[in-house]
Amino acid sequence: QVQLVESGGGLVQTGGSLRLSCALSGPTFNPWNTYTVAWYRQVPGKDREYFTSINWSSGVPRYIDSVQGRFVLSRVTRENTVYLHMNSLKPEDTGGYYCAAKTGTYSDIDLDYKYWGQGTQVTVSS
């Protein structure tokens, strides 16, 4: 089992910033393995939306267009942690934010991710 714990959510005004973290742990987590760590967000009544992911080994991130240039995803391997810096936040960024992990390489399909965190709420006021 790989455990993921998100933190850093909160309430910000439009244009503000937040830093979320996703800490990976557990007896089966091996930082030498190949993982993809992704972030999804969800609002009530809608499906979860993939918006960014990172290759744990290489540190190379991917972003959807709506967050490209505003969000920065990185990982600190010695901390077993992924950091998501969110800048220039907009009301449409509001939602529950979930960290997820899978073995292997990139995917934006939620069913491909075996491990999920509990979520953290991000609210952007207008």
C-alpha cells in the first residue's frame, strides 16, 4: 500500500496563490520505482478533472492548458513529497483537490490511479 496525504488547501482571493503538498509513504512505496503522481480536482455534481502530473523519476511535469503557466508541479525526492504551486488563482479553480499515484508512466485516466489521498479543499473567492 502507498499512502498519500494532501495538505495546503484553503481560501484565497482571485489572483492569490497556494502551495499544496502530497506526501507519499507506506511500506510498498519505493522511491526508486517508476511512478506517476497526478492531481485531480472536483466540484459537486461533476467528474474529477485531471489537470497535472509528474514523473517521479525524471521530475518532468505535464499540465492541461487551463493551468499551464499558472501552476508549477515539482517533487523533492528526499522528502517523498510532490509540491503544487498554484498562482494567479481563479474562481473556476475552486474544488476538492486530490493527489493520486500509479506505478508506471503517464496517464490522465482516473481509473489508472491505484492510490488516492483524502483530498484538500481549495476555494477561490471572487
